[in-house]
Amino acid sequence: MLLGLRTAIYPAPDLAAAKRWYTEVLGQAPYFDEPFYVGFAVGGFELGLLPSAQPGTAGPQPLWGVADITAAHARLLELGATALEPIVEVGEGIKVAAVQDPFGNRLGLIENPHFDVRAVR
């Protein structure tokens, strides 16, 4: 049945601006770049931008892994995101936070020292 997360898609009505911002955030250009969809490879998964969708902060809430949540959160704010949920330790050294990207979407972060990349399939 479900094998695991593959893609998280973010609405991007201004696709060009969203592509520039996420290129800066991720430090890389998209691997797939078409007028109907832009895809970035992120740690074996995909962050996609969809111009035909409406941004929002409700609904599914994927969390993107980071090594240092404090630094990642600060960098996103420097790049124009706004704080949505503060950094919180939720137990066992796991920390989560969320920002709102400049396009109105929730971008969740997680620093999880227990995440085992070998378990990803």
C-alpha cells in the first residue's frame, strides 16, 4: 500500500517568484521545471510547486527535516517567511516549528535526532 512520503506540493500562483524563493531556500535549482509544475529534489523526496492551486496553512502539514532547527528557522525568516509556529521541543530531543512562506503556505520543520534515513524506502 503506502510506501512512504515522496512529494509535498505547495500552491504557487506566482510560479516564477516561488521558484526563485525556493531555489534560494534550498540552495539548488529545480530538477523539473515546466509552466504547470516545478519540482525540487530534497533529501530523496520532492518539494513541488503547483501554479493552479490556492495557498493556505490548513490541511496536510508535512515537516521537512533539518539538522539545526534554530538556524533553519532563522534563515527562512531572513528570506521573507513569517513565523507561524515557534520552535517547540515535543519530547526526546525532537523539535518542530513552522513558517508561512511568502506565498501563503505553511512550511513545517522538524529536527529529529531519531530519524533513520536507512528506513526510507
